[in-house]
Amino acid sequence: MAKLRVVLDCNAFLRAFISPKSLSEQILKHAERKDILLFISRDIVSELEEVLARPEFAESFPHFTPENWTVFLDRVRKLSKYLRIAEPVFPLERDPKDAKYIDLAVSVEADYLITYDRDLLDLMKGIDDISKEFRQRFRHLKVVRPDEFLKVISETELTLAP
């Protein structure tokens, strides 16, 4: 059976960094076990680096040092297939900075884009024209929260068990 192709957004990666018990960290563990194929792009790594370097992040999480960030980013790079540039495919007018996640997911033919971002999640159920166009153009791609993705993984594992 083909492995699920997955893109995580910055917030999901940050939650994995902050908490080893987070749902996002569980997804990274699936990538470590090679249960899934995880994809990142230069734009996503740049956003992660920028957020981790913000003074307010350091104030909120003083026990995380630049050395911790480097180890985490190296881990993410090692676990992921890297795409330097994802071609723009879907302008997300309500939050243009999130378009990079859709662009990457479409470029690598991802099955899932995993996020906590409301603007991205609304694409799956929204009744506005942009949401409808997204679902029409990218039928294969599902935008879900980490808990929803982990449920899919557990159901898949159950059906594959002897």
C-alpha cells in the first residue's frame, strides 16, 4: 500500500517542538517510522526559523535555546522530503502567507495538509467560492487537524492488521 503523503504547517511543527506529547509530535514519530512521507519546502523552513527566533517565542519558552531549535530543524529536515520551491497554484486571499502550504501539498500530490489554522481548515467545509473552488480543483487533498489525521492513521493500521 502506498504511504500517505503529508504536509504540516508551521504551527503543527511548533507544537511538536514545544511538547513531546503533542499530537503533532505523534505525526513526526510516524514519519520517523516511515509510516508516512512528510514534505517540507524552503518557505516552510524559513517560516519555522523566523518564528523560533522571535523574542516573544523566547519569552514564552525560555528553556528552548537556539541549540534546541537547530536540533529540531535538523530532525525535521531529516524526516522530510525537501522541495526547494513549490509553484504557486492557489492564491489564498484571506491569508496569503498560508498559500505556501497549499502550493507544497499540491506540488507533491499530498494526501493531507495538517494544520490548526482556521483559514486552511475552512477550505474543506466552507461555503464561500474560494472553499468550493479549492475542493473542486484539489479533490485528493484533505486539510485536517492533527487529531483527525491520527484517527485516519489508526483506522488504516487496524485494517492492515492480520
